[in-house]
Amino acid sequence: MPQSISILGAGSWGTALALQAARNGCDTMLWGHNSQHIFQMQQARENQRYLPGFQFPDNLHITDNLEQTVDFSQLILLVVPSHAFKTTLTAIQPFLSPHSQIAWASKGFDSETGALMSQVSLSILGSHINTAVISGPTFAKEVAAGLPTALTIASNSEQFANDLTSRFHNQYFRTYTSQDMIGVQVGGACKNVLAIAAGIADGLGLGANTRAALITRGLNEIMRLGIKLGGQADTFMGLTGLGDLILTCTDNQSRNRRFGLALGQGQSRQQALTEIAQEVEGIGAAREAYQLSKHHQVEMPITEQVYKVLFENLDPKLAVQNLLARDQKPEN
């Protein structure tokens, strides 16, 4: 019996992962909530809206029927925005079997509680279902194009991590496994906030030195929060920490970086979002990470300034000045 996977979320990243699994010989079902968009993909056999130019293999099936998607495979991967994770998980719960396994490639915190996706999953599904998170320095277009890529699969089950790996891993798509689900999730969520900061700095024309400082000090504050929440320090020096942070802070394929660039160049938040026309996960993550830092008394000065720019209308130039005006201290 051939391997199978059901992927929920027909944006650019969900489509790229569906293409990767299908090309790897895995029977794949891709679900999207927008019936008109799904019909267009079925007719064109590509995602012209979010990932144009990549034809779907015959073993990649497209549907807007949620029950059909869940029934298609015991292995279910959610690739929806973090704010839609809870509602999507709740919607599929009635269709799950005792053998279902749930993974996600969503990066962010729950918009209502600030919880990690693993905590949301636990509250809805309980602890009897194997779960996993996929994260790392990846752009959808490069994965779809078959360019070399490496990412991490973290799971509470070594067998489930290996099952997921078998769906995606091949000569140009390398997967590493981990047991640190907390660290992997914190790195994936918080790097988007730092990408906005790096974009703002570049939009203001502050140069490469500033960008390097933001990445380095940004990694430091991500580690502080991640360790406080139960993550392992080594995780943040790997693909889902430093790797993902470098990618999103330095390349304009990153929507979060482009959003920050637009703000630094004087555009309004709404102008920037209209221009990007896709989810910018770092906006919500800035709010949740800032609130978590206050709750756990973790110092996150860059995250704090991004939060104030986004939610308190602080001028980006003043945000940079606030960071530079902080008291001198040892590097740690």
C-alpha cells in the first residue's frame, strides 16, 4: 500500500509541501477552505494564486471537502495560519480515527491565549494522539522548484517523526528529527518578529551592521524566551532557530521582512499588508511574544519595540533610537 498524507492549507507553503510529498511518491490530498480557489487549482492543476508555475503530479489530489481529506490518510499535516489552527483542529476532530497522527507546519502562537500549537493540540485532542511540528529555513517557491532544502521534524514520537520524514526526505530535501517540540515552535514563531525588525531597519537605510546586530541580539532574546518555556538551548543554534532567523531577516522572499521594509520606508500597516496580499505571521507573533515576555519576565527589547510600532503606533525611527539608548551592559 503506497504512503499517503493529507495536507490542510492551500497557501504557498501547504502547496509546496504537497508538491514535495507527491513528487516523492506519496499519495497526497491537499485541502483548502476557499471553494473557488480549489476549483481553479483543480482546473489548472497548479496553484496560480499563491505558487504559480508548478504543475501538480497525478498523485496530488485537490479538494475542499474536509471529511474526505481527513479520511484520506491517517497522517494529517496542518499548514494553516496560526490564528486558524485552533478552529481547523476543532473542525477535523469529529473525523479523526484512533490511528490519526497530527502534524503542523504553522508558525506562531495562539492568538487568544499565546499558547504554542502543541498546547492547543493537547487541549483539543488530548495526549493519546501522536503530534509533530515541521519547521526550518524554507521558502515555498524554492521547495517547489526542487532547490536543496533542510528542515526539522520535532515530535513526541520517534516513529511518527520517521513516518513524516519518509514522506518528504530525498536527495534534495533533507529532514532532521528532534524531540524538542517547544524549542522548534518558539524559534519558528519568534523569528518572524525579528524579520519585521530587520526589514524596518533596512527600510530606514541603517545598513548591514545594524541588520547583523539585530539578528544576533534577536537570537539571544528568542533563546531566553524559549528556554524559559521549556525549550533546549541547542535547538536555537540549529535550523529552526538561527537558520530560520537568518533566512527571514535577509531575503525579500520573506513576507515579514517585506512588511518591515514597507514600514521603514514610510508605508502604513494597511498599505504594506495590501501590497503583500498574504499572511504576515509576525504581526500576531509580536503581540503574543511581547505578552509572554512580560508574563514570564523575560527581557526581549527588540520584540518590545516591534510590538510598539505595530500596536502603539510608535514611529519606527523612535523604536531604533529606543534600542540604541538602552543602558550599556555585558553581552550575554
